[in-house]
Amino acid sequence: MKKCIFLYCATIHAIVFGQGAEQLIPSQAVTVFSINNTDLLQKISVDEWINYDFMEEIHQELFDGSTDNKTVKDAGLDFDQRLSLFYGKTNQFEVTGFTFGVKDENALFKVFDDFEALPSSFQGIKIYQSLFNNLLIDKTKGLLIRVEPVESYLNQMTDSLWYSRGNLSPFYAMDEDQFMEEEALEKEDARKNLLEKNYYELRDSLEFELQKKYYNEVLVSLLSQRKSLYSNDSIFRELLTHRSAGVFYMDNSRNIDRAKNLWYLKTVLPTLYLDVQELYDGNIITGDLTLHEGSVEFDLKARYSEALGSIYAEMNHAKFDANIAPFIRANQPAYFSYNINLRSAYEKAYDVLVPILSKAKDPEISFNLLLLKLGNALVNKDALFDAYKGSLFMTFNGIQKVKTRKITFFYDEQTFEYGEKETDAEEDMPIFTIGFSTKRNDLPEMILEHFSQVTSKFENKGDYWVYNKAIFDAAPVFLIQAKGMFLITNDQDLAENHRDGYGKDAMSKRAVKSLKNSGTMAGFANLQQVAQKFPSDFLDPSQQQLMEFLRNKTGSVTLRSGETTLQSTSVKLKYSFNDSEKSGKHFLDLLNTLYLLTK
Amino acid sequence: MKKIILLFILPVFLFSSCLEIIDDLSLNMDGSGTFKYTINLSSSKIKVNSILALDSFNGKKVPKIDEIEAKIQQFKELLKNEKGIKSVETEFNKLDFIAKIAVDFSSLDELQTGIKSVLNQLDPASKYSEDHSLWVSWDNKTLKRMIPQWVEDRIKTETQSDQELLKNGSYTCISRLPKTIQNSSNTVCKLNPAKTAAMLRVNALDLKLNPALLEHTLTLAP
């Protein structure tokens, strides 16, 4: 009876809350981030909202120079409806865009003044276009969509057409021009320039045609056949009934970039590929972002097939290795621990995969399968899984000056002639430690002994080893065996002074207990400390942008994995803060961080 | 060609926490001589290596080590064929990031025309050969060292970041002349005891902020 009431309520809820613009998200979308505007905007003004990096993108999509000083709130949008950003990719095209509610169409087109109305063959749908952006209005629902052919596919198609017409390559081959006489080079340049121009004209035409074709394909599917992500996927529909401030959806089974890893299998052994692909069926990741007093939480749930679930479930039957705790300081800017039962996971994976691989008629697969079976029969699994049990941790220890060597020039004061000499130098370096649980201390020792005989870079310091000039031929790495752990670090202080752990400076018993209760994964990051201590020079511009953003934030992020069943596993990311800012503001901070991380 | 420019002039300003540049010119009475240019990034090995591991940095594609080596080789081969260039030697220490070039030339004009021509061949869009400004001039009595306008412009526009990091860098300009030097227009310029060589050493950040610091004229004794 309870189930009936629940289903009834859920259906009513879906009808009431499911009539929004998100119904216009095309079925090809793989990732969706949907913000519940009503909930959010009660807590934060639109003016603050539009200052975020992720809104900047939307802003650029919608506003051009002719609409200066106008903002999203002038655009006639209905903030009582969700705003959903989506992205999808097939082998041929990418589809991006967002859906939104429309409150005042006149106001909308005062701002979107670059969009021109086009005739629509879809009943009740108004279509507008501005360069590559397409705007579709279905009464109170809006969809801004861009469909573009995948670059590699476009290049492949262009090359195919280009060479089938008997053309030569429009580009210079490696060093083809290096030894040409000037006159010949000029002629060849002119010829290549013309060829290149023709090639790119062909590519542009093809791009335009493919764009039209795939855009039409998406629209027909969405508007004529009424196939949307919303209609196709009950998990997505259910997700939209959540009253959380934002929801996240990713269908990993349709994630083409992940599928690329299996391309060889798909091409050469299509039957086997389908069997392996079955493992990923239903591999959908959903998340809820919820606002609380003093924190924002991101609850992530990964669903998978029972076969894959059986492997994960075995993997998660692991006890936290208490030997990890002494090597994490109480004030560590960031740490992460990962704790799995590798042996159980191996045995379950063996049970699941061997029947699948046995179906393959390919001699190479068959031979590899034989090797796998022989390995399973002959290898001493006790020794193997004692060497690496499956527990590891990583810490970020800020930056330290590390000793390196540099070349300096010295000058003869009589002649100003100069020569080179090698001197000591110091450079800033981010300090990391990674540690594995092991019962077989003898194995790393044996390997290191061997290396030290091969190269003098490996130096035995008694209780630990130094691999000199290991990083960029400049900074050393320390290899330490202690308390059932094998540690690899560039932290000289840890190697010289804390080989048995940090003692009273190590993490508190309460923190250790929390780690123990966290399941497979646990992590912590003090945002400001990480951002301030991590040298931005090592990062690319987009990562620098993220660090810059985080430097002004207070608070911490904790990661905890939850229960793992045969069907799903959950992970909780919590962003805690103790300042007076509203949680809506912090929600957008977290959203912006995720956006900067994933863009 | 931008890679060569990046290699020889700008990237050192762009991403060096401590760089050392030595610009060494030896002149004979007939105007022939040897030009040596050395860029030393060995004290920023970790940083340079970490940048080389990236695909792009500050919006610019980061070249791979073998691409840098190939460009240096190409630069050498092209310069060798220029009029008035007697020999070109290059050396690239990819462990310590020290690049060196030594050019024997018949006249300073031919050296400068040759370099501009090679830069132009490697990057036709740059139009360096249309730039008639000089960075060294010699009239048998005076040697004038200056910064061409295009270099000054590019330093100003393309080195907006890393000001802090340039503080420890240096640019050393050495001129060796065939006769005794009577005086130098730049008071920071140091003469050797025999007064046949002059050395001007400038902080990299100061140079970025004021490229004119490097300008000086050496007048020979009559």
C-alpha cells in the first residue's frame, strides 16, 4: 500500500514539476546539470548569480555587443522554471545548449535581437536563428541549442572527399620545403596556399551541410517523434522530481569518450564488445546538490549492471588500514584515501569476465585468456595481494623549496670571458606523498637494491631510499618503508624526520574514525590552503582561473563514499563553510568550481 | 618562426623564474666579428619542465623539446646561407635548458639583415625584413647598442605575466672592440682593465619595464 501511495505521489509530482523546459532536452544529451531556480533564487539575487564564470558562458551565448548593460533578468526568462545545461556527443556530432522558462517573449527578443525568425515545420514551435545558435520556443519553454559536427569526423569526411577527387595534400610534409631554392619555394608556397584555401572551403561547406543535417536530425527526433531525454529515461524523469537546488545526470553507458577506450574491441570483435558493453548498461550517474545551514552537499549515485555491481561490491568489502592514519597530518591541506579489497575484486572479476572472454573466437583473445587462466592457476595470489592489498592514500603537503642544481656563468673580470659552473639552487615544488599498504616489505627492497646496482641515482640511506634527480632531472624522490606502508614522496621532511608518522601532529582519532566509516573513498581539502599553497605557475590558464577563484573562498570539501550494493554506489561531497555567506552563494561557488573543473 | 622568437627572445621573459641571457659581440676593425647569444634557464628546470609537459601555456602552444631542437637546427641551416655569414654554431643543453648560438659574420649590417631574413623565412607573416631598425651599429669609431622597436613592442605586449618571477633574472651585454674604449654613454656599463671590452648587466624585470636600460654607445680612443 505504501508503495502505491508513493508511486501515486511520484506520478503527480512528475506531472506537476515535470512540465518544464527540461522536456526539450534532446535524447542525445549525455550530461545534464539542472538548477532549480525557484529554490535558489530565494537565496541569491540574479545580479550576483550572473557574475559567475558558468553564467558568463550563457551570457556570451545570449548577448552580443548590441545588448550591453542588459542582463539575464531583462531577458523575459521565467525563473520559476529550471535552467538546465546539457551536453551530448555521438560519433558524428556534438550537441550543447540549455533549456529555460519563458515568461515574457517580447522582453526575450528585445535582448535576443540578433535572432531571426525562421519558418517552422514543427507544430506550435517557433524557431529563431543567430549564426550557429538556434532558439526554439514552445509556449513557455525555451531551448537554445547548438549542433556541430565532431571535428575529427569532419576532418575525416573532408579528407575522404578531397582525396577521392584526385587532389594532392594541401599541406607541406615534414621538412619538405627545407632545401628548396627560393624561387621554387615561392612557387610551391603559392600552389600550397591555393590548395589549402580550396581544402578549407570544402571543409567549411561540408561543415555547414553536416551541421544542417544533424541539427535537423536532432529536431525531428525531439519535436516530431517527441523523443527527449525526459521521455526516454525514467531515471532522468525521477531526478527532476527532486526538490534539491540542483541535479546532475550523466549516462556513462552512452559516454562516447569512455566508449573510445573499447574502440578496438568494437571494431575487431563486435560480439565481444557487446558482451563487455553489457557490463556498462545502466551505468548512470546522478547527483543532487542540496543547501544546508553552513554547508552544501553533493550526493552522487552511480548505478550499474548487476555484473559490474558484483565486482564493485566485492571490491568494497575492505577494512580501513589504520597504518595510513599516522602519515596524514591534522592540518594537512588535502588528502585522499582509497581502500579496496583487491583480491576479492580480482576473483569476482575473474568469474564475471572469463565466461565473456570465452565466447570470443579470436585466436589472440583465446591465447590471452589461456594466459589469464594459467596465471590464475600458477601465480601465488597470497604473495601478489599481500604485496599490494588495495589500500592507498595521497596527501598534498603544500609547497617546499627543494634543492636542485643549476648552471651559472662566472666572468673573468680582466677579459669578461665567461665559463659555466654547477651550483646549488632551490626551486618551489608542490609536495605530494602517496602510500600503499603492503605486507611484503621485502619486495620493494629487492627492487630498489637492484636499481641501485644499475644506476647511482638510487641511494640507500639506511631506513629509506633516495632516487636523486627523479623529478624533471632536478628534484629527488624518497622511498620509505614503515609500519606496513610503502611511501613515495618528494617531502624531504617526511623522509628525514617522520618516517614513523607524524605522532601527535597526525590526524585526530575522530578524523580517523570518520575515515574508517567512509567506505572505499574519503578525501578532504581545505580550499583556501590548497589554492594558496599550490603554485599556479604549474597550471594551465583554466586551472589558474579555478585557483584564483578558490583563493577567495573559505571552507573545506570532504568526500565520503557510502553504501555499495549490487545495483549502485553512493558518494557524498560536502562543502562546509563557517562564514556568514548564504548557502545559495556557496552552492553557486561549488557549482562554479565544478564548472571550471569540467570545462 | 614564432617558436624561434619564443625561443630566443620572449619566452624567457614569459616563463622564467630565474633566467640568464648573455649577449656577447666581438668586433674587428674591418667590421667583421663574432656574435654569441646564450640563454640559461637551468635554475628554473622544474618550472620549464612542467610547462613543457603542458599543451599550451598562457594561450600559446608549448613546443616539444624535439620541435625546439628542430627549429634551432633549421635556424642554423638558414642563417648559414645568408650573405656575409661565415659560420653558425648552435648548442642546446636540454637537461639544463641552456641554448647557445655563435655566428661569425663579415659585417654587422649583414648579420642583422641575415637574422631578420631568417626570421622572416620561418614566419613570413612577421615581416621582420621590412623592419629597418638596427640593434647594433658600428662606424669604426663608435659602437651603438639599442633595442629595436619591434622587440620593445613585443616585450611590452607579450610579457604581462610573471613580473615577480623576472626579478631574479639578468641580461648581460658584452662588447669586445679592437681598440681601447674611451668612454661609454651608459654609466652602468663596466669596462675591463684593458678597456677593450665593456659589460652591461641589467635585471630582467627592470629591462622589461624599461628596455632602454640596455642602450649604450661605446666610443673608441682616437
